[in-house]
Amino acid sequence: KGTLMAGKRGVVMGVANDRSIAWGIAAACAAQGAEIAFTYQGEALEKRVRPLAESIGADIVLPCDVSDEASIDAAFAEVEKRWGKIDFLVHAIGWADKAYLRGRYLDTPRAAFLQAMDISCYSFVAVSQRAAAMMNDGGSLLTLTYLGAERVMPHYNVMGVAKAALEASVRYLAADLGDRNIRVNAISAGPIKTLAASGIGDFRYILKWNELNAPLMRNVTTEDVGGSGLYLLSDLSTGVTGEVHHVDCGYHVVGMKNPAAPDI
Ligand code: NAD
């Protein structure tokens, strides 16, 4: 066991199961000595999250629906009661009505747009308010984004627009919190087969396309993202804030199909 995160405590939001990106990051941090409090959405997920938490010796496992201010307050109040202060926060939460994660962005109704923005973008601001209030010795806030924020990806639609707003939020929050030595960054992860990803149209095709065309010629794993998350949450990255760090086997630098890749 390493000691990079020894003495650090943090909240990890967004574990749904052991394939969740949040779990990859939590496991990497726990392996370096971090103490972690988990939040989950809804009773159905509790029975998945609790055993995972227990497997790394974590006993703070709390419900938190980020669309509900009272629920966020209750979760953070409990963490504050238990720990007083925290050192890091992972926000690995996103959601849009899957009816609009296919077809044309043009067809997005107002209600679906606002809901995607609320849960996938504003919630990071909401939880950063509570987390930053508990960081009295600097800290690190981390969220998850996707290349669909920067470029048009088929089917990503309203989620791409919400992620673009999330990435802009990272920059504004970094500026707001820098004077307290609180860093704010995002990881732009390549496609990974998770629960959230299964809502995106043609996701298998997207996975295959990335595998064939990324410079590293494979897809990322939650362990890959976990390692980069560990870097951004630990003191290895004390000079880094406002950054969107791509962990996508290099796919974001590619401008054209790999001529050697077979057709799919
Ligand atoms: P996941 O399904 O394992 O995690 C998504 C989490 O969001 C779940 O735990 C879910 O409970 C939570 N969530 C949704 N609505 C919520 C709400 N109202 N309140 C509280 N929690 C809520 O999938 P994942 O792929 O690990 O997603 C984590 C993050 O990574 C998301 O922001 C996603 O957009 C982002 N991301 C995923 C990929 C990918 O290909 N899987 C790529 C880039 C970025």
C-alpha cells in the first residue's frame, strides 16, 4: 500500500457499481491511504455501493440526490459531523433523458435540456459549495467530462452541451477558489462501458471506433482514469488547476480515421 494520500479524506459521489469511474478513482486513492466517504443516488444503489465501500474499509455511505438541495445539505452535514474537514471531492455524476441521447440535438425539448444541465453541470457547483466550505487547508475538486463537450459526437447531443458548461464551470470555480489553495480540475475520459454510457445511442460503435483510432489502439479502463484521478487529487498536482485533462488513450489528438484500421 502506498502513502500518497495518507492523512487525506474525501467524498466520492457517483459510484453505481464496480464498473463506475468513481469506483476506479476511489480504489486508486484508497490504495494510497485515503479515507473515503461515499454518496449514492437512491436506495436501489445502496446495496451495491455499501459492500464496495466496506471492501476498502470505508463506513460513511450516504444517500445524495444532487437534484435536491436538501439531500445535498444532509449528506455534507453528516460528513462534516463525522470528519469536520475534507481534502478532496470527486463528482462523477451525469444524467440526461436517454430519449434525447440519440437522433438530433436540434430536437431537444426545454425540459430535457434543463434537467441535463441541472444534474450534469449545476450539481458540480452545488457540491463544490459544500465541499469547499469544509476545506480549511486547501483541497482538490474533480469532475468527469467527455470529448463531446469540445466536438460533435453522434448521439451525445444535450450531454455534450452540458459537459461544455461543466468544463467552463471548472475554470470559473478554479478562479474563485484558488486563493484558498483549492484546485478544481476535470478528467475528460474516453468511452468506458458503464451504466451511464449504456444510455447513449450506438455506444458499442463509439467504443470500437475509439479502440481502432486512438493512438494507444485501445480503450481506457477505470484503472487508467483512477491513476490520473489520484494524480489530480494528490499533492503530485499541486500546481494544476482549471485543467481538463484527457485520459482517452490519446483519441482527442486524432483528426482522421486511422488508415490502417479496419472498417466497422
Ligand atoms: P455510472 O453510471 O457508473 O455513474 C454515473 C453516476 O451518476 C451513477 O452513480 C448515478 O447514480 C449518478 N447520478 C445520476 N443522477 C444523479 C443524481 N440526480 N444524484 C446523484 N447521483 C446521480 O457511469 P460513469 O460512466 O462512471 O459516469 C461517471 C461520470 O463520468 C459521468 O459524469 C459521465 O458523464 C462521465 N464520463 C463517462 C464516460 C464513459 O464513457 N463512461 C466518459 C467520459 C465521462
